[in-house]
Amino acid sequence: MSSADGSGRVAAAWIELERVAASSLSYEAYLQRYVRAGRPVVITGVAPEWAAMRKWTPQYFKERFGSKPVAVSYTESMPFDAFIDAVVGSSDARPGPYMFRSFLHEILPELLPDVIPQNKYAFPGRHASPLMPEKWHRPDGYLKLLIGGVGSKFPVMHYDGENSHAFITQIYGEKEFVVFAPADGAYLYPGEFANQSEVDNPIQQDRERFPLLEKATPYRAMLGPGDMVFVPCKWWHSARAASTSISVCTNMLDRSNWDGFVAEVSGSRRKTPLRLRLHAANAVMSVCEWLQDRAPGVAKALVLPRLMSPTSAEAAPEPSARQLNIRIPTA
Ligand SMILES: O=C(O)CCC(=O)C(=O)O
């Protein structure tokens, strides 16, 4: 049911995004029900071992990083302490800045040990493989820090480029997360970029400006600490902080979205060297991943699978920065 309020906006009828506890979701079930089916889900209790769950608060960032500049948009940066003050002072009426451009391994690599081990659902994370061409090789899987205060939001509703899946893990506070199926793209007003929507608020909808929105189905979740939302490739998504919110986001490639990735980055249907290389990488990674998943003992003995596919569901419980090929500076 929809209802109009004084603002002229219409509250959309949304469907609660499915939630499942990590303790009852095996890796195989996750692949089958969500990854291969291209279905979003919120998995609860994914990161109980992360030091971030205990340490990361607005105060912690303010005290630890003080005057260090942080990017708060494509063009602006500000000192961390001033940023945190603005975040804490943010409100629905006057939303403050939302940090969305800060890759942990570039700006705050000293925080990486706080978000290890990766949970089993992040396997295989092909960005970390040495078989990834340099341009897309990201040992940390594009791990991004997201911080915002009440009413602030990720700047634009979008789906991720390069056919990536995404995971957003909530660490502190609460965030409203909304997704739409790829088929709803026709009602979401893509703008200058095909993967970015002009819709400013997918729940409190401006139906005068965006009348077709009524035909789209929003799936919504309120993410709290320890919740991770899995966003399949090509699913539109938007995020708005409901309280002071800290989370991390990772992109993910595996067999399920590889062909779309290849098509997007290599552009043509012809057998270009890049395309051939990516197909060969897919073949090798698929075998390595299969071995790691199905025969971890054999994979370990052979060594090569772990090198070619360095993040692993089986390896996740024994964290080490070396598994992720990440250089962690000493304090
Ligand atoms: O702020 C969020 O949680 C959304 C993050 C996201 O969609 C992205 O980084 O691409």
C-alpha cells in the first residue's frame, strides 16, 4: 500500500529482503540459492571475528586518524576529525557527507587486519588472483570504507560496473538498503550513465518526477552490525544511513558473473587477446576453485590452487594478511 505525505512524495510499498543466518547457510546452499540464482539476500552474523566489530566507532576514527585527509566525494576531501563531526551532526533535514570513495588498502591499510578473515561467502573473489590482468587485479577485492550519518546516502542508485557482485557488511549503526531487480531498470530512470539512476529516493518516491517508479518493486532491508547484503550483478541498489553508520563494501567475481565481466571489459565479440586470456584464466581458476571447495586437502598439497585463487572458503577461518596478498604497514 502506498500513501502520500505532506512532502508530496509517496511511500513505496516495499518487500522485506530475505534474511538468513550465517550459522545456517552453507557455502553450497548460498551458491545455489543466491549467487547462481542471481538473488539478493541479507546474511546475518557474518563477521563475529572481525576486530572492526568491536573497535570501529566514530570516536575511534576521529581519535586515530585526526587530521588525516579523507576523500568524501570525487572532488572533495576533509580531515577525518572534521568529517566525523559532520557525520555525527548529520540529520534527515541536513544530511552530512557520506564517505564512498575510500579504498581501505589505499588510504588506511593499517585497518585491513580488522576485517579479516573474509567470510566464506566471499570465495573465490577472483580480483585477488594473480591470473587477473593488472588492470583489474585487486588483492583486497576493492574493499571500500563507507561512513555516513543520519540521512546521508551513497550518492546515486546504481548497479556495479564490470558485472561485479557486491557485498556490503555493516559494522556500526544502521543503514537502509534498497535493491531492484535488473528487469526494473526500465522504470528507474537511468541517466547519463546506463548503470546510474536519477531516482533520489527509492522509498519516499517523487512520483511527479519519476512516475514509472510505481511499476518497480523495491526490496528493502535495514542493515545492522554483522549483517551482510549480497547484491548480485546488475541489481540496482541504494543505501541511506539511518543512524551513524560504518560499513565496508567488496566487489566479487566468480564463475557466475565471469562471462558478463569479460563481455564488458573486452567490448567486442571477436577473439581479442584480452578475451582469450580471460577465458584461459577462467578455465584455470575454475579448476582451482573446484579443488579448493571440494577437495581442500588436495588443493593444499598441490599449492598451486591456493596461489591461483588466494581467498578461500576453506582458508577463511585461519586469517592472515598474506592470504590476501596485502601489505600491512607496521604501526
Ligand atoms: O553505501 C553503500 O552501502 C553502497 C555501496 C555501493 O553500492 C558501492 O560502493 O558501489
